[in-house]
Amino acid sequence: MDATAAREPDRTPEDTPGDGSPPPDALLSERPRRFTGVLAALDRPLAVGFITTIGVLGALVLGSALASISTILVYIVLAMFLAVGLDPIVRLLERHRVKRGAAIAIVFGAFALLFAAFLIWVLPPVIAQIAEFVAAIPETVAGIPDTDWFAALDRDTQAAMLAALDEFASWVASPSTLAALGGGVLAVGVAFVGGISASFIVVALTLYFLASLSAMKKAFYALAPARNRARLEDLTERITASVGGALIGSVTLSSLNAAAVFVLHLVIGLPFPALMAVVAFVITLIPLFGSVIFLVIGTGVALFSSPTQALIFAVCYLIYIQLESYVISPRVMNKAIAIPAALVLIGAMVGGALMGVIGVLVALPVMASILLIIREVVVPKQDLKV
């Protein structure tokens, strides 16, 4: 008999499972070994505390470093979104036998012309009308008691409005308000100068990302296992197409909205048409609810001119909102993923709180991408778990 076999105890079929797994006694003997590392760590509390402190300090340093470069990260994210948004136009030109480099040059040339037109024909009137609007506020407020619509109100409402106007006049004339307004004007000037320098950085990054977008996608696909690359490529292309369609659609709808507001102000005879058009463009970047928000703001501003003009503006703009919702928006946003209204509002608020107007602009594409990933990846995996 072999010596090794002689030293081993006899095993019964009950002791040895049929699937080749270790017997229960072996599992019980291995259980204490699992806690050996934990018990050893508890025996050295000073070393554990030191390592934990080093980890916390490293996390704090990393967080501080990310906070210090947060502006640069915003530039990178914005440039990436712009590159993804402009890529469908570049691909459209490529399908018409235009080389990618020439297509990128054409797209940026058109963008440069639009930006120059904005600086030459839009920005100066807007600045002038902002000054006129600020100068007209005291005179407009003082002339409210002499208007016909104020005279038609009952005495209690007139008294309440006069008290509110007095409080508003006192607030405007207070030194703290004047100082805050002066600081705000200075901050706007500094932000304008910083915005110009930031725009050059974003344009340069967008050019780089747009030129190397295909190579970046291929490098990203190579990080996945070979069996998953086809699905990853399909999902990525659908996400980028959705992001590009949503960005282009949002800017297009806001531009049409601003043009409609400008024309309405000119036809009705309301003041500050260029200023209100720019305000409409910014506010209507908020998906679904931006037009309704501007309806309230635009009608309220028009009330200071004339209740009749305000009513005409509200009716005409409400008709445009219906036209935009049922005719224009479905044609422009046909490549975007349908998103529930509640999620759109939540995404717009979160994006606005984090990144301002830029966050509102990218909120819809981000929500669309998240929903697409959930529908195509998460839900199928959960369906397989029975």
C-alpha cells in the first residue's frame, strides 16, 4: 500500500461531494483564515489609522486639484459637446464628397461669419438698449399712476401698488443697492473680457476634438473586449448622434424663437426688440419650458408700455409656441430621444445650477444619453435575471 494513501483517513461518499467541491469540514477550517487579515489589522491600529489618514489627505488633495482646474474642465466638456454637435454637419458635407479637413474649415468659416455678424449688427444695439432699459425704469415706474389701466383699478389695489412702488423706489435709491449695481456692472465687464479669452480656448479645443473625433472613438472602442466592441460602437454612435441632434435642434429652436420675438416687437411697436430677442434666445434654451417662461417675462415687460400691446404680444407669442411645439420642434428634434417632461425640468435645473447657461444647454443631450444607456444596457441585463 502507498504510504500517502496509508496516512489519509478513509472518506465516505457523504464526506466528498459529487461536484468536486471541498468537504464541509474543509470549508469550516477555512473560515477563520478569512478574518485573519482583519484581526491582524486590528492588532496594529496605529498603522491602520496612518494609512486611513493618508487616504483621506490624498482624496482632499485630489478634490482641491479638481476644484482648481474646474474652469478648464468646463472648457473641455463644452468643446467636446460642440465637437459632437458639429460632427453631423461635417459628416453631411463628407457625404457630398468633401474631405473632412475642408468640411471642418467650411463649418468653422460659417460659424465665424455668424459670430462676426452678431458682434457687428446684434451686440451694439443690445448694449444700447440695455442702457435705455435701465434709464427708463425710474421714469416708467413714476409714470404708472398716470396711466389709464392704473386709473381703472379700485382704490385698494391702487393703494397697494403705490406702496409697492414707493418701496421699490426706496430700494433703488439706497446706497447698498447702488453699490451692488456698480459691482454687478463691473463683474459683467470682467466676465465679458474673460468670456472672450475663454471663447478662443473653446474654439481651439473644438477644432482639435472635431478633427480627431474618429480617432478618439476608435481608441475608446479598443479599450473594450473584442466581443463587445461592435455593440459599444453602435451604442456610442447612437449617443453621439442623439447629442449632436439635440444640441443643433436646441440652438435652432432658440434662434427661431428669438427671430419671432424680434419681429413681433417691431410689428407691435414694443421697445427693446434686440434686447428681448437675445433674452428670448437664452431663456428658450431651456427645453420644453423656456418658451412659457419667456411668455410671462415678455408680457410683463410689455405691460409697462401698454396693456393692449402686451395682450397682442401674449396672444401672438402663444400662437407661435403652439406652432413651435406641434410643427417646428418635431421636425427639428427628430433625432433626439423622447424624454419625460419631469426629467427634462430636473436636468435643466441641475445643469443650470452647476454650469449656468451652458449646463442648461447640455442638460438635454446628457439626459438623452443616460436614458439610452439605461434602455439599451441596464434594462436588458435586468430582463435576463429571472
